[in-house]
Amino acid sequence: MKIFVSHDIAEREVAITTIFALRDRGYDVVDPVDTQAGDEPLSTQMLVSDLVLVILGPAPGNARFDVGFATGIRKNILVASQSSDLVDPRLKAFPWVQLSPDALTASERIVHAVERYRIRKPDAVAAEQGDTAAVPEQYLLDVIKKWFESRGSNNVRSAVDSGPDIVANLPDGRLIAITVKQTRDRTPIDAVRSAAASGASVGAKETLLLTTAGLTRAAAEYASKERVLVRNVNRLLSAHSLAEVLSESAGPEPVEISSSPEVENARNVVLYEIEMLKYASSQIDGASSPQARNMALEVFLLHFRNLLEFFTDRFPPSLSIRRPAAWIERQPEESELKRIQEMAQPLYVRWWRDISHHLHHMSAARLSTKPNWPYREMRAELEPVISAFVDLLRHQQPTPASPS
């Protein structure tokens, strides 16, 4: 069982004691404060966790944001705090543990609560919580509103009647209508139609549908036709700017694939690499300082190299284009996989060694040369490989059931 531990800084001692206690009992625990270079992104680690443990302190901190992110991707959540007064009323639908002033005793209480969660069936946990669908949804809407406000949008507000969930004025003055659809199933065409109608009802220039699942084929086609932007909630909350969400190059849209959680998580890791590659390359030229430019360039090179390794099958048993069972439910044609690998191979030969020498290792090569990385050319050359991969995902639809 994998547990993601988020905590406010005032409860760091409790968090550390709890993390050690959980690891002693064999749990796989993620501590965001103790991440290392080369670790998976925190958003990905939360995505693949079975439980998100949130330890709240007396003052608002990062843990509140993590709760919103976890709610958006529909994770199981356990909340701990010194007093129930510290817990937002909208979070009280989740299981809660009252901490004691002593860190050791507090950690024992948390571990006991985790053990109780582990041995019970998820249905029993849900039944104990009652009908909580409306509560987490409202909390998520508040987090989304704060996200838009923090990125320069004005007059961000809840809509009324049967309109969109949120309306806001973007920094350039355009009105955006935002509809949020929380579901574990694929988002149907009716949800896209409703979002489009809601946007039209308030005269919005942009219509955004945020989902927690992929689209059906009909829904995707309708969204494209009606110019409804569709984005995953977790990708919005992890984005740094409006441009990442609203631009046409913001990344692959949700695709219609019926997947197990393990397959979907693996696929999201690859899509995250693609998303970060595009974002990093967009930040290089406009960087505010030489240090910021170097940082954006190094992030670009890191994700460029990771994608080369995936597309060329260089490091088994890592995720690889040639082992599709890990990231897609249906086996693609061998010729399709081979074509993508062959497209990426020349880029691997040209760039992988240099990136490794100058970025990943403190090698002697860094003393004698300083490459002038042509990142625009590099991204342009990798783009056909990425497009072929995304097209492969889009066309691997589930086989329709035979009529009975």
C-alpha cells in the first residue's frame, strides 16, 4: 500500500515520526519534503498512491493545496490535526484523526487509523463517510477559483442557476466559463454539450471543461467542433500558468481508453513527460534571468532525454514503447511501435550521450565543451514522434461488446 504524506510545516515532527512508523510496518511512503533528483514528479507520486495522508497545522500551508489536488484526482484521503477547528468544514466528510501534543502518540494514532483503513473494504469506508459527493466537489471548486485568481484572473466567481460552475475574467479581459465534471467513467458527449451551452449562456469567449476522466470518442469530436477546451483537473492544478492550460499546445487531450488504474497511471507518466517538455521549452526565451533560463533549459533537456529513452526502448524494464502492456490496454500493431522507435532512434544517437554528460553526470566532458543546445530544433524533431505516440493512444479504442 502506497501512502502520500502531506503536512504543514508546524507538524513536521509528527510527519517524520509517522513516516518512520509506517515504513517500519512495510508501507511505501512518499515524503514530498524528502524527494531526490530523479524521483518521479510529486503529482505522479500522488496519482499512484492508494491513500493521501494530510496533517494540518494551525496556520494554512501547502497541505491545504494538496487536499484540493487529491480531491481533484479522487484519491482516498485521511485528515489529521490537533483540533477539529483546524479542519475546513468541507473536509470533515473525510476520515479525521485528532493529534495529541506528543509527536509519538500522535503518530501512533495516525498509524492505527491507517491500519483500520487498510483492513476494511473501500465500500465500508465510503458507507461510514456517508454521501460526500457534494462536499468534496464544492471544495474542489474553491481550489480551482483560487488557482485562477492566483494567475491573474479577475472577478472569479461561482455561476448561478444552470450556468457553468465558475466564471472569470482572464487577464486580457476575456470571459471564461468553467464547468467541472467529476467521474470515474469516461466523460460523455452530454457533459460537453452542457459545458458549451453554459458558456454560451453567459457570453463567454472561452469555454473550459475540467474532467477527472477521459472523453468518449463522440465527446472528443463534439468538443473539437464546438471549440470547448477539455483538460484534466489534476493537470490544471499542477500547471504554473494560464498558458499551459488554455493554449492549443497545452498538451494531449484526454483520450478514450478503458484502462486499469495501473495502466492509466503509467500512461500519465509518459504524458507528463511530454507536457513538461513543451512547457519548459516555452519558458526558455522569456526567462527573467540567466539562472532562470538555465533552469528551464535543463528541465527541457531532462524530459527530452527521458522521452528518448522511452521511445527507443533503451533501459528495460523501464516504461518503453516496446512494452505497451504497461501503458495501454490493447496491443498495438508491431509495425506501429517499430515505426515510432525508428523515428526516435536518430535523435537518441545524436543527443542522449551529450545530455547525459552535461546534465546527468559531473563528467570531464563538461570541462572541455559547452554545447549550444538548439532546443527549438530538438523539440521540432521530436514532435513527429510525440504526435505518432498520441495518435496511437487515440486510435486504440476498446473493442465493442458483442450483441447478446
